[in-house]
Amino acid sequence: MKLYIFRHGQTDGNVRNIVQGAGVDIELNETGRRQAERLAAELKGEGLDVIYASPMKRADETARIVAAAAGVPVIPMPGLEEVHFGEAEGMLSDEAKDKYKDVFSIIHDTSDPNWMDVRVPGGESVRDSLTRGQKVLERIAAEGRAHGWHKIGVATHGALMFNLYQAMFGEEHKFENCECFIIEI
């Protein structure tokens, strides 16, 4: 079974460099819709059986564009939402990094023993989001096996993808809008 895990298309929040985690539910902008259409064209020939999507607007809309091209259904899947950034939600990224520099100085420093457990007040830690993401991918794989699906799309978000990718491959990778990676399970 293959999982095609992809990030949503661009939003105005991405353009403005706003912290938009699980607490900021924003739709795609025109560029994001075009990105989703390009991704749809790339994935159309892959033979996807279904697409699971974060229920957040930006991921759901991306999934529906890809699904329409592939002729497959979209299944909303709680647990695929973006990491929740707590009090930083909706702030400009630079402002959040300045206000919560103690968190942001550690969160991407995998050599720091606390990097997986720090969080912005009211938000999720890397460990929390990773546990959630791993559980939902296991559920998707189990449902896929039960239905006999072999190729499953998964529409989600950049920070969650970053955390999952780092855990799976031991490498850091910042995902661009509508970027996809494939895992075989």
C-alpha cells in the first residue's frame, strides 16, 4: 500500500507569513487552487483509490480538487489537522518567533533534548502532534487494508508533515504548498 501525503495549496495566510495552525481555518487563494490543479494533474495517473483529508478548509479544498481529477471520493479525517500553535495562532511568524523565542529556538533543534516537548502556551508539542499523526496514518492504513485499497491520498498540513517526515526518515524537510511524499507500508 502506498500513501501519497501532500500539503494543501497556498492561502493568503501563507503569503502574509501568518502562523496558521489548527486554530486558523482559512481557504485556498487563487494560487493555491492552481497549485492543487497541478498536483491533481500529477497524481491523476497514479490510480488513487481514495483521499483522506484534514477537515480544515485549505486541506479539504485541495483534496477535493485532486479527487475530482482522479475520480475518487474524499473522506474527512479528524487527526490530520495542522499542529496547534496555541497563543501564536494568527500572529505574524516573525512576531511569534520573537514573542516565543524560548520555544522557537528549541523546536527545530533536534539536538536539544527538549525539542519534542516544548510548546507555545495553549498549543501542541512536536510529540503531541507526531503521536496524533502516527495514529491517524495507522487508522488510514487499516481502513485501506479493510477496503482493499492500494493507493491512498492524504491531504494535510506542513508542520504535521515536517514532524512525520522527520520521525520516519530522520531528516528535516520543509514542505512547500502542494508538495507530496510517498510512503510504502
